[in-house]
Amino acid sequence: METKVGKTKLSLIREDITQQDTEAIVNAANTTLLGGGGVDGAIHRAGGPSILEECKKIRARQGGCPTGKAVITRGGKLKAKYVIHTVGPIWSGGKRNEDTLLRNAYKNSLTLAKNKGIQSLSFPSISTGAYGFPTERAARIALSTIQDFLKRHTFEEVRFVLFSERDLKTYEEAWSDRYSWNVS
Ligand code: APR
């Protein structure tokens, strides 16, 4: 699915985020910044050791990356010039501020990209894999956060790269329901 939000192209696709040619791709990292499975593992494998080296330098400077925050490294061997590493919340029933932390992960990634002058970026479905966040709920939060951000800022493209047809459908349905969102 492709659409325009203001002057920004918003696209939802089913592909591998490590293959995207947007200027930046966003990694669903953990607070240690030392890699892991899922998207994190795929990005470090495809991008090569230079990404982990830069993450270790960030750790030496500021410790890890708190949940909801984001840091940026170069992309190593990836087509993308940059990787924005953000940490989504671990789902624990929705009573531990998970919605706000997920919103912050998207907002801080977008802000970091904007401040760096990055014009196009790709997001995975943050927190909906190992961290167990319900995909429908995450999709509404992700898309409403991006829609809000794009009311004030413009990119060339913001791309959602889903890893399964089911997740793509969930995000497309969430987007078509946008007029009924009442996410706080
Ligand atoms: N491209 C796009 N999406 C992918 C890819 C890929 N190559 N690989 C996995 N995904 C999807 C998953 O299917 C899921 O929908 O990314 C989404 C997020 O899943 P995870 O990678 O498990 O991320 P998350 O749920 O945020 O958990 C983060 O997992 O890998 C560890 O180090 C990471 O501890 C952190 C935790």
C-alpha cells in the first residue's frame, strides 16, 4: 500500500528490512545495544561488525539505550546509510506504560532522523516479535504516531517493512481504520 501524508510518501510493504534502500532503517534493538535475534540479528548480520563496534562506543559513552529512546550508527555494508537503533517495550499486559513507550520509540526515531537530515527511513514492526506486543494495537500506535509527526514534519518517504503477509494486512487494516483511532 502507498499513500501520501502531507508531502510524505507512506508505504507499507512485506519485505526484509535489511534489503531496503531508504537512507536509514530502524532496528528493533534491546537496551544493551549488543545485538540479538529477529530484526536486530538480521541487521547486524547484513550490516557487518562495524555496526556493533559503533554500538559499543555508544555504550561506552552513555551506557545502553533506555526503552523508548533511539541512537544512530552508520549502516556498514547495508544499502541504508544509517541504522537507527530503538528499543520497544516488552509487552506485559498493557499496564506498564507499554503504549507510551512504544509511541516514544517511533517518535524518537523520527526525531533523530529529522535532526540528521535523513529524508527516507524504514521501520519494522517494533516490539511485536520477541517482545510480544499485540500487532493490531502496535500498528495503531505506530501509524498514529507517524501521522501526528508528519503533521509538523516532512520526509520523502516513511516505509513500514513487515515480515509476513499477516502483519502487512494488520497494518493496512489499521491504516484504513485511522478515522476511528482513539489512541490516547
Ligand atoms: N525484516 C523486517 N521485519 C523483520 C525481520 C526482517 N529481516 N526479521 C524479523 N522481523 C519482524 C518480526 O517478524 C516482528 O514482526 O520484526 C518484528 C519485530 O520482531 P523482533 O525482531 O523480535 O523485535 P522485538 O519484538 O522488538 O523484540 C526485540 O528481540 O531480537 C531481539 O535484540 C532484540 O532483545 C530484542 C528483542
